[in-house]
Amino acid sequence: MEQTSDTVYEGKLIGETTYTQRTERYTEIEVKALYQDIRLAAKIDFYDARNRLVHEVKKSDKLEEAHIAQVQFYLYVLEQNGVESPTGILEYPKLRKTLSISALNDENRQKVEFWIANIAAILSQKNAPEAIKKSYCKTCSYHDFCFVKE
């Protein structure tokens, strides 16, 4: 669904036009892992393999907590693939702001595993849970998926 999202396209455009040399130095990677019979996948736009550093570009820090969680998930999947102590950087070029994300500690690792278990529980349900309407839902690339009945 993200391929048709104007919001996702705008974010991609910001990343590509702000960090023009990045595509030459860093690699887009797709990483998969398995956690207790649950298949995990992460598509990381910019990964600096030499420094084990994930770069995640966002247009706004409005959902910063979710952005941090996304990078932590990426770090977890990288760890599951044998990458030792990967770290991340959240970049908000329009705000001229960056935020460093440390390597996962045991507490963060348990949080990520908790999220994965919750997602697995939702996926195993016969019916989808009721949609929770948030102010940002209207601009989300998955809006139609959540509110198909309306």
C-alpha cells in the first residue's frame, strides 16, 4: 500500500534530495529473521555496513516515538542476522534535527519482542480488531486498509 501513498512518496523524495550522495555510499537492504516461528522482515533505506549504522529519514518528528520503535525493530532484525551492536540515526532534514539511537540493551530487546508477540497475536485472530481513530489516520498510507468498512 505504501507504493501508492503520496505521504510515503514525499518522504522518499525528501530523503533522496536531501542526502544526494547517500545512495552512492550506503546500501538499501532487506533483512529477514525468525523469532519463535514468526517471520520478520525489514527494508532499510540507508545502511552503512562498515559502521553498522541505520539511517532513517522522516519528514516530521510528530510521531518520533514510533520512528524510534521502527529503528529499534531494524536494529533487532540486524542483530538476529549476526550484526553486533548496530545503531541508528533518525534524521529530520526539514527540521535540521537528528536523533541517535543506541544499540539495543536487554530492556529494548524485550520491548521489541513484546511488540512482535502482540502483532503475532493480532494476526492469529479470526477477525481484525476495531480500528482506533487517531488524528494522523487520514494521512496514513494504510488508511483504506483500516477503514475499509466505512
